[in-house]
Amino acid sequence: MKRFVRTAVVVATAALVVAGCSGNNADDPLAADAGEGGPIVVGSANFPENVLLAEIYAQALEAEGAEVTRQFNIGSREIYYDQVASGAITVLPEYNGALLARVDPENTAATTDEVNSALAESLPEGLTILTSAPGENKDALVVTTETADRYNLTTIADLAPVAGELALGGPPEFETRRQGVVGLRDVYGVEFEEFVPTDTGGPITIRALGDDTIQVANIFTTDPSLSTEPFVALEDPESVFGAQNVTPLVHREDLTNEDVAALDAVSQNLTTDVLIELVGQVVTEGRDIDVVAEEWLQSNGLK
């Protein structure tokens, strides 16, 4: 595929223009000739797994002939969502339940199908989601085994009578999200003594939990620390966090059907076990993200 760079797209990308039809059909005839005007801008949030996923999708697009520009480590959903809506970012690996909480905070959809159906109705014109991966990376509330034993904790609901004695740590935006402090309070009646801003799925949160600076942490379920540290992820019976399948959020008019097919092929091969393995290679083993991405694509015949 040959792409010709449109000045308008380049300017929008460089300036990261912020502004605001959903659909989920790669065969949409109205979109069949879309995407011929410039490089595909692949973005990511600011934590290792998301950067890795963005690199995997970027390399898959390049393998089918697309011109790709990378805009990684943009920040939280509160920052990058509007950039995708404006077309400044073309593709960003999302997590469907968390995305729904952003665009329709009161929606109670929990399963993958329910969440994706709700997103199809809720996303603004120009934005759509592509095929969801079977793999999920869910937010979780995590405690040490010592804390779990001390307070007899197995589910988030068990925190309600003791949370007033405990500090919760997580990324700053977790304090104001429905899939965060707001939902924990409204659904489970859990109110912590203190919220301590740490980082997004990173070493600061894990270190703070380990040294008892915080007693409860927001850690992703694919984080290697859940198998290498004495940590316990509490069950979420009321599905505050819901489905969290890896799901590309895209500015559809800037993608061809061939682009969409390449992205879907990646998603179909991303299981939860694959996510855990790949994140472990990056976070625990310290391997380069681009190398891990390339090896995985090659091993699955996608590059």
C-alpha cells in the first residue's frame, strides 16, 4: 500500500489537536477507501504493557505496508482520548471496560459482549473499536498476604469495615474514576483513610505496597508482581472493573480495510497468558519493547 502524506494530518498530529457513528465493522463500504492520506499515528498510554501493545500494533501495520508514526507514553485516558477523537492519534490500544467508563460512566455493562455493544452506541462520530482480544488486563485491588490474613480479605467487599484504617495507592486519575475510588465507594461502600497518588501499573505502586506505605494498591492483573511477590488480588464480585479486553480504539476514517485486518489479526492472538508472558519479558527481564514485539509477531506469522 502506498500512502501520500496530507499536510492537514501532519499538522494535526504535531499539534495534537484536541476536539471530539460509531461502528465496529471493518467491511463498512463507506470506509473502504479511507486511510490513503497519510501515516497512521499509533499512540499509547503511559505504562509498559500499553506501550508494548502499541508497538506490536505499529509493527503489524508496517508489515502490511502502512506508514506509521509513533506517539507513545502520552499519559492517561483523560489526556489521550480526545487526541484519538480529533484524529491526531489514529490507533490506540484500549481496554474496553475502562473505555466505556470514560464515555458512558453510568453504564453497568460487565461482560465483553455487553461492553462492546454499549461502546458501539456510545462512542462519538469518527471513533470506533475494532475486534477485542480474548486477553484481559483488569484493574485489581491488591494487598499483601499479611494484610489479607490480618483482616480476612478475599473480596473487595471485605474491605468495607476496615478500609478506614488503610491507605489506597494508585495513579492519580484512579481517585476520580468510576472504575476506581468512586465506584468502590458507591458499589461496595469502601472508603479508605487516605488515597496516595503513585504511578500507573509501575514500580512506585509495587514498592509502596511492599514497604507498607500503602496497604491496598491498584495493580493490573497482568503485572508480574502478582506471581513474584507475596501479593493477593481481591475478587470483584460486583464487577466494578468489568471486562477489560485489549481493544484498539481507532479514528476509523484514517484506516483502510487492510489496516483493520492487520490490527484484528493481532488482537485475535492476544490471550491473557500471552499478555502476562510479554509484559514479564519487558518488566521483569528488562528486554527491549521493540524486540519483544517483533519476536511475538514473527512467531505468530504476523510479520
